Amino acid sequence: MVLAALAGNLAIAVVKFAAFLFTRSSAMLTESIHSLVDTGDQLLLLTGQARGSRPPDATHPLGYGMETYFWSFIVALMVFLLGGGGVDLAGRGQDRPPVAMSRPWINYVVLAISAVFEAGFLHGRLPRIPPRGARGATSACSDTCGSARTPA
């Protein structure tokens, strides 16, 4: 799943950066950076999966499974810190006079291509979601909450 998301985010980043080169649109540059950050997030999650799946050894008799959570935490930090930095950077550029947009249709083409990549990724994931009523699947949130045990 992570590899498919990685490939999809990288392809979307390349398409958005190419659109930026043609249009010089700051929105396309921002979006391409956003997709590159998503790609970096996926690489960190892959690192966490690989390091967390190592077997137990003498120094870690219970295994390395907690490393998965550590790398997920690093991803969360990246999202907030880089996202906040991006908002700050975008805010600093608001005092410049606006520039007329050239070839806005390219942005719509990028939007369509990105939707195709995301739909392809989603289509690959949907068969893995258990249908309602299948073994291990719940039919509603209230069923899950009603059957949860209280720790005592």
C-alpha cells in the first residue's frame, strides 16, 4: 500500500512541477512541493515498516515493532512543521502585486491527471477493504463501541 502511494505521489509531483515550469504559477509550485513532502512521508513510513519488522535479538528481546510508531510520529512532525513553514512562506509573499495567470487550462489538466492517479490508487485499495458483514468487519460504529470491553 505504501509503495503504491509513494509511486502515485511521486508521479503527481512530477506532473505538478512540469506544470509550474510551463505556467510559472506559484500554486503549482506549492502543490508540487506538497506532493514531494507526501513522497518523503511515504519513504519515512517505509523506513518504519522495514525497521519495525526486524526479528527480536539480544538487545531487543521483544522486537523492533515500536519503531513503526516512531517513524509515524516523525511523519506527523514533518506534516505540521513543513506545513506551518509553507503557510508562513506563502503569507510573506502576499505583499507582492498579483501577476496575470497564463495558460490556466494547464492547471485543470494537472488536476485531472492527479485525479486519475489518485483514483487508480484508490481502486487498487478498495478490494482489500472487507465488505459489511464480512468476518472481522463491523457494520456500524455503534456496533464497535457497544461491543468494546472496558479495561479494569
